[in-house]
Amino acid sequence: MEHTSEVAAQSPSPKSSNSSSSPPPPPPPPTSVVISPCAACKILRRRCADKCVLAPYFPPTEPTKFTIAHRVFGASNIIKFLQELPESQRADAVSSMVYEASARIRDPVYGCAGAICQLQKQVNELQAQLAKAQAEVMNMQLQQANLVALLCMEVAQSPQQNPHQPIDDFLSNSPQSYHSNPSFLDDNNLGSSWEPLWT
């Protein structure tokens, strides 16, 4: 009895301990950062590492991009190509591989060579049209130059006329006309010319 009372006196009650010290704050919830694997690792069903070579060029939002390239080249060859190139050229290499693979799927015989030949044919046709248009422009410019030269020659060969020459001709010819026809201002002629107007 005495021993139990001593133990009870020595051990503090749980109510007194809770009242004396504040409860510890709850631990923060664990922040779960979900990093989705790249499209390549997702299709290959493997764990996407932190420094995955394929992750920057095959994002998880574009799975078709890797599917096309993987179907023609294979994942090991794509990884090998990218590891042999510097990082500045890897994006262009992936674009080229995807384009070539899609062309090979569309045309299994010629692949991207068929598309390149078609584009080269279009370039040749456009260059021929451009050369024809340039020849027509050159021909028009030559015709214009010939017309200007002919006009300049005609202006140079024609005599220079005085702008007062028609007035001088009229003044010099008017006395002759008067002397040749003196009855023009005769009173009888004036009367006869005005006579029908008064009657």
C-alpha cells in the first residue's frame, strides 16, 4: 500500500503533463512529386532515370514521336546516335530521325529519298518559271530602251521650230492677202454681205 502510494506520488499524472507542455505540431504532409517518365521509357516500360538521354527529346505528351522513330530505327540505335552527338545537335538529329522514319512508313520503297526527289522536282520547275519570267522582264526592258532611243532620234532629227513662227507667218501673209483681194474690205462688198441680214 505504501509502495503504490509512493509510485503514484513520484509519477506525474497524464493530465498534469498535458497541461504543462503544449502538444507537438503535426508533421507536414509528405510532398509527393510525381515525375512522369518520358514517352520513350513509358513505351519501353522501364524506369526513366534522372539523366535519361531520351527524356529531353521525347516528352510524355508526344508518344507518337518515339513510336515512329522506334519502329524504324530501334531504341538502342536512337540512344547510340544521341550519345555520339553533342547536346547542341541532338534535337536536330531527333527531328531528322522522326522525319525519315515517318517517310519510310509512308513509302517503304523510297522513304525520304522519294520525298526529296519530289521536292527537288518542284524546285527545278520553280527555277525554270523564274528564269522564264526574268527573260520576259529583260525583253520588256530592251523594248522600252529601243523605244526611248527611237524617240530621242526622231526628236534630234526634226528641225527645231520657233514657237513664234506661226504668228510671224500670219502677219507676213496677211498684207499679201489684202493686196491680192482688195475688194475684201470694199463698201459695196460689205453692204452686199450685210444686206440679207437687214432684210
